Amino acid sequence: MAKAEIELREEFERYGDRENWSAWLIVAALVMEAYAAWHFSTPDKLWYETAFLIIANLAIAAGVYGEIRFGRKADAVAEQLKQISDEKIAASEKAAEEARLETERLREKLAWRELTPAQAAKLTAGLSAQQQKINVFTVGDDPERREYAAMFVAALSSAGLLDSHANLETSPQPPSPGLTVSSPYEPSIALVVSALEQAGLAASTSRSVMGGVCLWVGPKPRPQLGIL
């Protein structure tokens, strides 16, 4: 079973302390050996033999001491560099996630509108009780709004709720964004708006002098693009 990070860190520190103590033990032993070589030197040995032995032991002791001292400093610097690296990685991952979310948000805003089957069913169900028929018009002639309007025509036609004068050609109506419901009769406007809301669709309203109820499909509302 894999050990937790905190357990591994504790083991790392424990083994590091033991390594340092072992190194200090070597230093102490070498110093003691150098002292013994000087103190117990015999007359039959040449002085430089003893001197070389002492110098060699002290040099090894100094080397081990340097390894201990500067090794610990190197470990501390390595830990700081690792922390900086981890912070940079975390910041990069956060920026990447924010960019991904922003991309998804923009893709959703810029995608073509769609009347889903569930929305079509709720819309026609809300209109069927009163057998409210609707004219469908586009405002403008771009492909996105014409296809969106065609979805309403298909849904209303299949439910027998499409007015015979439905028209997908460009109309003289001012190009209001989104959906607009117009009629000379307030109750008819309220009925259609309520059915659209049940389907999760928002629409503005306007009074008109034309007979019947009209659903104007205008351009897609301009998305509010945020800048990171």
C-alpha cells in the first residue's frame, strides 16, 4: 500500500538526520585517528610519515565536514526551488482551466440556437389548450436565424398550430434580437409568452395591427464577451 506524502516526508527527514549523524561520526573518528597518530608516534617512524598520516586524516575529515555543511544547504535550496516549481505548475494549471472554461463559455454563446425536441413539446403543449395558431417570420436573412425559425415552423406545423400565412422570408419588421411576440390582442400575446417560458425560451412583446399572432425570429443577441 502506498504511503501518504506526510509519512514519506517524515521518513525522508529521519533518514537524513541519520545520514548526518553518520557523517559526523566519520569526522570524529578521523580527527581521533589523526590525534592518535601524532600522540602515539614512535621514534622509529620518520616525522614526515606521521605528518602525512595526520594531514590525510584531517583532509578526509574536512571533506566529509564540507559535504555535510554544503549538502544541507543544497537540500534547502532544492526544497525552495521545488516549492517555486510547484507554485508555477499550480498557477499554469489554474490559468489553463480558466482558459478552458472561457473557451467553453464563448463556444456556447457563439453556437447557433436550437429548438430542442423537449422545448418543442412544451411549447406546443402550452399552445394546444387554446389551439393558438402562430405566424412565424424571420427578421434578417442570415442562415442561423432562418434555421432557427424553420425549427419553430416544423414544431408548430406538426402540432397543427402553424398559421397558413407563416413566412420565412425577410420581413419589414425592425430587427429586434431574439424572439418577439406581437399581436393586436394582449391575451394572445400572454398565452404565447407563457408557452415560450414553459419551454425555457424568453421573448419580448409588441402590439401590432396585424391580425393573428406573430412570432418574430430576430438575430441572436450579441454575446457579452469577457476579457481575462
